[in-house]
Amino acid sequence: MVINDLVSVIIPVFNEEKSLVYLIRELLPVLNKLTFKTEIICVNDGSTDKSGPVLDQLASKNKKLKIIHFTRNFGQTAAIAAGINLAQGKIIILMDADLQNDPTDIPRLLDKLWQGYDIVSGWRKPRKDPVSRVFASIVANKIISLTTGVKLHDIGCTLKVYRKEVFSNFSLYGEMHRFLPSLAAPYGAKITEIKVKHRQRKYGKSKYDFKRVLKILLDLLTVKFFGSFSTKPIYVFGGMGFVLLSLGLLSAGFVIIRRIFFGGEWISPMIFVAVILLTVSVQFVLMGLLAEIMIRTYFESSHRSIYKIAKKVNF
């Protein structure tokens, strides 16, 4: 990396007024020891405490610190997206504002990135969260790894380092910030992880609740769909359509055989099941065709490619 290149540290902030002074106080010495230029972007995600004024005061004392204030709480994903869009660095570092991430891990993450990776993810070990949350996190990591094919022990750890070009391939919505490696993997991003320190929360309270679990599960379905079928939705809808078609034909066959060989009635619950399955199967196939039309219109109108070239020779 060229020494004049810039590294951007992006920190989403929501109601962390007591942590911010200590966070910047710890972070600045670490960044000042690096051999390249750095900037810190704190995104105030509609905090209702004094986080906004505290950030402004800190920024007035250090020009390296830049602040983005949202008009209201849009969520952590939106805060990260805003920071990435306005970041000037070629390398992006994400971390939490609650002091549970240790800034001294940043040089180790960067050293790993220089070994040829596009994403280096932190693995919080040992975790300093309640046992119930740690257990839920382990289960979630297993499900996400199996679903997306990205094998990470701690997908939910915010402390990660990215090459900025990784983000040019997708947009962020919902709670997608947790799936950044999974979103980047289909485009050939090289991903690894290293163990990082994790500290107990001293101030404020966790934003993790049951509603967030539901959001994560729904976003996981979206990630899987766009990661595997974004350019071929007919495989999903058409596949489900043919499964339902097969069940419908089996049900109809059962009614016919029962009538011919066993004297059963034509009008029975099974004939209605067969009709419903056959009708829905046709609808799924048509939905797949409509999705294909929409996807192709999207790529052609936005001039986006369905692939990413790693290298060109003699062009």
C-alpha cells in the first residue's frame, strides 16, 4: 500500500455519549502510529442522548475526526452505508462505539489484509457478553455459515477491515451490515478472520433484542437469494413451481386410481388439493418468468454487469 493512501475508520453511534471520549482517546494513538494517513468518521444515527454534542466537541479539537448526523434513527446498516459513501480511504475499518472493540487490534487486522485478502473479520474470543447472547450468537453463526457458505466463527463482530472496492458490488438495506462478507463472497472477495479482544460493556445498554433476531433471519433469506439467484430467479420460483406441479399430479393420480380401481368419489378433498397445487405451481412458474424480466431490465437499464473481471491482458 502507498503511504499516501488513506484509511477510513467508520463508527456508527447511537446513544453512546459516555463512551465516545474514551473511544477517541484510545483510537487516535493507534492510528497515529500507522504509516499512512487516516480519518475517523462517526455517524450519529439519531441519538437521543448527548452523543451529538459530544461528537461535535471532539471534532472541534481534532480535524481527523469527521461527523455525520442523521435526522433520525435509521439503523446501523444505514449508518455504515453513509460512512462508506463519504469515506475517502481505500481501506475501510468498521468498529462499534461501545468500547467493546479494542482499537489496538487494528494494526493486526491491517497486517492480515496486506497478505492478499479483501476482508479481514474480527473473531471476538473470548466473548464478554451474557451466556444467553453468546449461545444465540453461536447458533446464528452456524446457520448463516451453512446458508451462505461463508465460514466465519463470528459474523456479528463489527470490527472488520475491507478494501473499499468490495462495496461497489452491492447496496446495503435492512440489517445487512451483518452479512457484508456474505454479500461480497459471490463476487470473489477473499475473506479471512483473526481473533480479536472483546471487552465488557461499561456504559449504555446493548441494542440487541428479539426483534433484531427476526430481522436478521429475514435478511438472511435475502442474502441467500441475491447471492445465489439474483441473476436466475426462475430457478427458485420455477423450481418451487415444478415441485408443486409434481405434488398436484400425484394428488390427481391418486384420485383417478382410487376412482377407477376402488370405486372412490371424484368429488373429495383430494381433488381440491390437486387443483390448488396445480394452480399454484403455474403461478410460481409465471412469477419466475416475471422475475427474470425484471432482473434483466434492471441490469440492462442500470448498465450493471452480472460478473466482475479480476484482470485484463492486452486490452
